[in-house]
Amino acid sequence: MPRILFVAAHRPDRSPSQRYRFEQFTSHWASHGFTHDYAWLIGPEEDRVFYSPGHVLAKTGIFISSWLRRAEQVRNVREFDLVIVQREAFMTGSTRFERRLAASGVPFIYDFDDAIWHMDVSEANRKLRWLKDPAKTSRIIGLADLVIAGNEHLADYARRFNDRVEVIPTVIDTDHYAPAPSDPRPDGKVVIGWTGSYTSLAHLKKELPMLRELHARWGDRIGFRIISDRDLEAPELPVENIRWSSATEVRDLQGIDIGIMPLPDDEWSRGKCGFKGLQYMGMGKAVVLSRVGVNKTIVQEGVNGLLAGDQQEWIDALGRLITSSDLRTRLGAAARLTVEEKYSVRAWRDRYLELFQALLTERTKH
């Protein structure tokens, strides 16, 4: 029975990228004979320190213990038949571990879903950014036997350093993200929803003038639901802040009528995989997404959602949805169908198995 070693920074069910790029597929892969071990670095207690400001001495200890942990994991890689590295094997600019994995002879798959060749450091670790080297992404790509990229923008970059690149989007488990009966609310409100982490909350904050203008126009007819690990501080708006939890995420999203995904039009955003929008769409919600990057591929304007650029376009698009429940229903149904056909676990889970088997077959021939 082939064994996969999944190399990542975080423990299971901690990182959305790991959860949706790997973890949600493992039961299907196991049913086809592929088991896996999880090689992660940062535990719950370390997590709290590592992503808080300061604590330089404690973070130094975490770096050392993580390095030793990763060294042991890589030393045992020949016990496995395949290895998948998600984003990077270690959080500094070093590619030591990726080079050792590549030299092991075990087929090495590299998976990434963001434009990580651009610098992106959490606010808590801004002073440690000198330890990072975004350029190492190209070196890791060059070492891999296969690169899996989350969209064509990322794949175009990867093809500069490796001839073997596959595009597999970040996808939705449509059995889990399922529409709920859309009974009208007693108060008649239309709820505009957003979900995301603290880092992406900054994109929503930039749209506060637009949200204020919407509230000025529609008043008590609308509300806002924010599902995140931090609150959106906007006391002048009717905001319901809900703390994100994997246990309640689906139920919390079922309570919105319109999903939004504002993004700046920059290099980092063009590398995004549109997952926030796909979450809403998978649940049959009408969406308005920024006209940036892969969003323009996912959404067919007026067919399965709406796109917006400047503030007026956002106000106009949301106004159309606020005033028409029929439009919300039609776009939401088409959005769900789009996800089922093109961006679901069911649509992609067997493609991974084909790629795994091809690498194993090639290894036996050598």
C-alpha cells in the first residue's frame, strides 16, 4: 500500500491551505490504497507564541525545535513512496530540506496556492522578515518531480523553472458545503456575508466606505455577517461578528444571502485561488467578487455571479442583488452547479490518484 508523506507547517485542521489542498482528499485516496503521514512543525502552544508580536527568545526556541523536528522527518523519507511539500518545508529562506527530499529518490511533489515568490509576512513577525527569502520558491519548484499549482497564474510562474506543472484548483467538498433551505427572514433583511482570516480582513476594511454607502442607501433592509478570527470594528454598521470555527462554518455561511470577496488588484491577489468565492458559490449563494485574477475565470458575469471593480460597481452590483431575490436565487443555483462541475472534490480527487500512480510507475522503471 503506497504511503505519502505530507510536509507542511501546521498540524491537521489548522491551515485552510493544507485543509483544502490535501486533507479533504485523504479519505478518498485511502479508499484507493494510498495512506499518508503528516509531517508538521508548529503545535498549538507554539502557534500562540509564533503568531503573536514579540517573544523573540521563545520564537528562537521554536525555530530550533522545528528545525530538529523537520530534520528527523526528512531523514526518514525513504520509508515513504511519495512526498508532497505544501508551500515550503521550513519557514526560513533555506531550501536544505527540499534539497534532501529531492536527493532521496522518493518522488517529490510541490504544491502551492499563492504567489509566495512575493514577500508576505504576518504582522506579528514583521521584524523577522529578514529570515525569509521568497525567491526560494523558484528553487523548490526546480527540485520537484511534479509541481501542482492552484491556478494558471501560478502555473505560468512555475513553468519558468519546471516543465512538469499541473493546475489543480483549490476546491470545495460539495457534500459538506451544501445549500440550506432559504426561508425568508422574519425581519426581511438581506445579509451580506464575508469570511476570512485576520490577514485578509484588511481587504474588507478598505471597502468600509462602500459598505457605509450601502447602509446609507438601504438602511435596515440589509445587515452584514463577518466570519473571522478577528472582529470587524465598524460600530456605525449593523455588523454581526462571528468567530470562525470549522465546526460551525457551514451553518454560519448558510445564514448569508450574498457573499462578497473584495481584493486589491496587485500581484499577490492575482495569485489567489478564489476560494472564498467558491465557498459561497458552493453553498448556492449569489456572489460579488473583485474583478481580479482567477475570479474572472470562476465567475461568468450575470450567469453565476457578479464582478466589481471600483466602489460604484460594487454598490451597483450589490444593489441589484439586494432588490431582487429572484436574481439571487438564479445566480446562486448557477454558482452551485459551477462548483459541482469544475471546483469540487469529486471533480478532482481522481486526478491526484492518476498523478500519484504515474510517478510511482516512473520510479519502478528506473
